[in-house]
Amino acid sequence: MTLPNTPPHKWQFVATALAERDRTHRRRTLSVLMPVDAIHVRKGTGDRLLINFSANDYLGLSKHPQVIAQAIDYTQRYGTGATASRLVAGSFDIHRNLEHQLAQALGTEAALLFGTGFQANATVLPVLLDKDALVLCDRLVHNSLLQGIRASGARFVRYAHNDLNALEFQLQKHQNKTYSRVMIVSETVFSMDGDRSDVPALVELSDRYGAILYLDDAHAFGVLGPEGMGLAANMPGVDIIVGTFGKACGASGAFVACSEAVRDHLINFCAGVIYTTALSPGVVGAVEAAIVLFPSLEAERQHLLGESEWLRLQLNQLNYSTAGSASQIVPAIVGPEDKTLALAAWLETQGCLATAIRPPTVATGTSRIRLALSCQHGRSHLTQLVTAIEVWDYPSGSTGLN
Ligand SMILES: Cc1ncc(COP(=O)(O)O)c(C=O)c1O
């Protein structure tokens, strides 16, 4: 074998990968935004005001005076950072109080805080699974869940999206095999389609087949369920609930709600708990205030869900599929990447920030504008958006990839 005289430049792989992203209209870039209020941002160096239809601040709490005040109060009393991991010297009374508050609201024995939802899913699943386990997971689950499952080395089957017959078929098929354990993994509200899973049916199946039920409630927490506590709350058959504070709480961070025994297990074995700095006091304060507010925001939730329904009807009338959306997340499926980017760019000229979501985040051919509503969006904001979509004129013959 002869070696080439000039080996490829050591960073050639970066240029090659990015060029491929350009070619397929899948290159991702960061835009600089300046938040103004819960639903407006200014973009770039200019001062163009845009209505934000792409944030997950579903209840507008990132700008709520009580949430901000408690973040400031805890920062002043406890400092800007927790200064250590929970296990070393970073576990304060406010962390423990928030965990108790969560467990009580969700009807679980215990809860444990995490730095982010991504970190929770990516590091908890490898602790609860091993290479002899079987995981049955909805085809559309979030990347963080896939990361955790893959890292565990468990046998892994993705069942058709929200298809409980397909799930049961897999449970039956694997029933007589000797796995260390079987786990069902799903979301309650799917992040890109905005549809819901049937939580009681998942509980029934997991009970019947003795499987562990792990549900990611990130997009329902604060928005759906009694007192806004999510779709997995107070459901005894749900073994593990993951929720994030970066969405309806308007902050950042996450929790795992589970039994005391599982909490202890995670404290002992989960790298995402052990080897990381505890949540900052300001974040803990904001989250605590947000969760106290949740029960009082029923009218806001009704408004949010009502406007989401209205938006779906308008988009369907304009011949956009909204997939199975049944929540505040309303996708307008466009199809090709370039066409979706063109629509997002057009909407920006019309005063609407509505980001294009493309593969590999969603399946090829289903690029979309993912609209995520806030209770602070009113009919006039939505009308501005729908009108802009309606009058958009995409040159014929330019759909599809080059
Ligand atoms: C379903 C789901 N789980 C987890 C996450 C990650 O949460 P976080 O933003 O707190 O890392 C997200 C958000 O991106 C999500 O949509």
C-alpha cells in the first residue's frame, strides 16, 4: 500500500461536512436576537422588531415580574453560582425545596434537578438501562433521548409514531426473551409535530408487560394537565417523568421525577448529576416562582390552546398540513428545505420570526416552519402571520433540492 505524499489537511472533514450542509440547504447558523418582551425580539444589528413565533416561552414567564424578582432575590442571597456539584458542596436548601415542590405537584415520591433536559435524558437513560435491556421507543422522540438510549448499549427498537399497536406487537414479540428489563420511552407532547401521546394507554401497556415507562413531558409541563402540571403528573404508572424548565417556566434546567430509590440510584450512578455544577440559585428562584404561578394561569392556557386551534384551522385552509398538532406547537409542513428557508425569510420581511426546521431534526421531505405559541400571542399577531403566509409567492419550478 502506498501512502499519499500529501495527506489531506487535518480539518478537511469540517469543510467537507459543511459544504454538504450547504449543498442540501441544511446548513445551520446562529442569528443574534435581542429579546424585547415575551413575544417580540429585535434581530441583528438593525432594530427591526419581529413577533417571535419560535420560542418555547409558552406562558411568557421569562419576563414575568414575580419570576424575575425571585431570581434576583435568590441570586442576592445565595450568589450567582452554586459553586460546586450537588455531591460536593453545591446542594443548597433551595435545591431541596424545589425538588420537594416538584414531587408534590407531580405526585411522585421524589424529584432530582438537572442542568438541562438534554443532560437529563442523555445521562439518566444509560444508568437505567444496560446492554441486556430492551428499549421500545417512539420513532419521533427527541435527540436527547436517542443519545441516552444509544449510550446505554441496550437493544433498541423504534416503533411507528404514536402507534400503540406497533408498540404492543414489539412487547409481545420480545415477551419470552430474557432481557434485564424492558423500557418504553415516549414524549407526551412531541416537540416537532406538537401532537400528544396517549399516556393512560402507555401506562396500561407498560403495566401489562411489566415495562418501565419513561416519559418526557418537556412541552406539556406548565401548559397541559390539571393545574398545568403536565400530562404525566399524578399518573401512578409513569415510572420516570422528565420535564424541562427551559420552556413554560421561562428559565433553564430540568427535573427527573421518580421514586426515592431511583433518585438515590441516580445520585450514586448518574454522571449528569455527579460531575456537574448544581443549578444556579437565580435559576432555582425563577423556576420555583414559575411553578407557584402555574395553577393560576388556567385562563392563559385556555387562550393559548384556543389560539393554537385557530392557527391550525387557518393553516389547513391554506393547504398546509399541521401534522397531528394538538398543542401550542403548530408545524406548517412545507416539504423541501430550500422552500422552507424561503418561507422563513419571507416571514421575517413581514415582521414574523418563524424558524425553518429541516432534516436531520425532522424527516426528509417534511421541513417545516415550527410555530410555537405563547399565551401572549393575540389574534392580531396570528393574523399578521397567517396573512404573510397566505400572500407568499414562491416561484414555481424552484421547489426541491438542487
Ligand atoms: C422533548 C424534549 N426533551 C428534552 C429537550 C431538551 O431540553 P433542554 O432544552 O432543557 O435541554 C427538549 C428541548 O429541546 C425537548 O423538546
